[in-house]
Amino acid sequence: MRRTVEWLLVGAIVLDVAYWTIWFVDRDVLASEHRAAYYEFENAFPLADLWLGVACLLALLALRAGRPSATFWLTAAGSAGLYLFGMDFLYDVEHGIFTSGAGGAIEAAIVAVTLVFSVVVLRFAWRQWAEVSPGTR
């Protein structure tokens, strides 16, 4: 499971960088709709996604080095992902994004991957914590 989580962390970092690179170069490739409100909503996410990327990187480094701090960083990454999932999912449902063609399909995939990533990482962090801190539950 550890290797899977390591690959998920790498994937999250790569997807985060790729998404924002594409968004700021040619946002029409990713945009699910083209209203000013949608662009304003999406433009509010880079800082939160940067935090997610930093938490993923630090979790990956700590996990690979076998440091107990991996549990903290895994929890931070999983929690950040769940928060971002919640924000995206609610906006997309309220605004019919998921049914808006190819852009909606891309958005649905991103939201689903974010949820799965977050749950897997948090579950692994919980198990990791139990190994690092036996007898504290």
C-alpha cells in the first residue's frame, strides 16, 4: 500500500502542476464553461492547490525517508484534497458543470480522482499513525 500512496502523491503533484500550467497558458482546454464567474471561481484555487502540492511533496519525502512526520503530511495532503473536493463538487453540482460536455467530463474526472486520492491517503495516514504510535488509540 505504501508504494501505491507514493505513486498517488507523485501523481497529485504532477496533475497539480499540469493543470495550472494549462489553465494559465490556454484555459479553454480545461474550462467547463466560459462565464466570468466560473473563471473567478477557478482563479481562487491556485493557492489552495499549491498547499496541496507542498503537502504531497513533504509527505512523499517523509514517507520515503521513513520519518514519523509522514503521518502529519499525509493527513495534511488528504485533508486539503477533501476540502478541494468539497468546494469543486458543490460548485459543479450547483452550476450543472458535470453535464456540460467534454469540459464537464474532465471536471467530473478531476473531482472523482481528488476524492479517491484523499480517502486513500487519509486511510493510509491513519494506519501509519497506528504503527508509529502504538498504544495511543
